[in-house]
Amino acid sequence: MKYKFKVALSYAFEDKEVADPVARALRNAGVKVFYDDFYEEELWGEDLSILLKNVYFSDSQYCIMIVSHHYVNKMWSSHERQQATERMIKEKGKTYLLPVRLDDFDGEIPGLSGSIGYLSVRKTEYQKIVDAFLRKIGRKDPSKPIYKTTEKPIKINKYPISKRSLLARKRNNSSNRHLKK
């Protein structure tokens, strides 16, 4: 079967700090990934209940489900999870759903069997998700992209730069100018 996406990400908005670098790293590695930020124009004005049903039920070969206490209580993530679970049932348990539990989340995931293997990571360990997925799809060396990309990987700084550190940088740069001549 031909899929539009190799993988779709299902996550709660509160866990976007994990989903975003995962999606970008997978795309940089040459993986066709459904991540809502990559398809803003296509989603705009559409009936998302229908469009997302298709994404999570038939258009993606795999679904990485990023699970946290936020995820299990959100309407849209519940909708995505229902479609993914229905797909698993239809395909009689064929590997499709790849759950990732964030920060030791050990709660029940409604509609998902407790016997499904999952990856457990901290929010800061998004690269573990990327590397595990690339190995899952048969990439021997996950660090090597299958094509060169012009997009630079993003850096997410959880801690905003304080005014004090900006002033210190400015002073250091101006005091080092004599070295650059």
C-alpha cells in the first residue's frame, strides 16, 4: 500500500516542545512526516475531523504517539488516538502505533492495550525518538540523512536569555573587537 506519509505525529499542544524537534529531525533525515505545522495551509479551512481521520487511519504508515498526562485529556489527541486504534484493529495488530511515554508517564492510555511496547523518554531526549524510529524503518545509521537538506535543524532554548546575559555578551563582544582587526 502507498502512504502519503511515512509517519504521523500525535501529541498534545503542551508537548509541542518535543513534537517539533522530532518532526524537524525526521524531515531533515528525509522522512515524509505529518506534523500539523508543516501543513498549515492545507489544514486551513478544512473539516479537521475528516482530514485528521484520514491522516491517522489511512494516510500514514506509522503513528508516533507522544503520550503525557496532557495527551490523555485532550479532545484532538483523543480523536487521533481513536483513528489510530481503529487502524490497528483493522490491520489485526500489525505494527503501526509507536507510543512514546514522556517523563515517566505511567497512566492508562484510553483505548490502547497495555501490552503494546513503548519508548520512555524525558522531554529533552527527543533525539532518542528520532533515532529509534529511523532504526525501526531500517536506517542502519540514523545520523546520516538520505539526502542533503538546506533547512538547518532548529535549536530550542527552554530558558529565555535574560537581559543581564545579553548585556554581558554585548560587553564581551565590544571588548574583543581589538582582537578582530
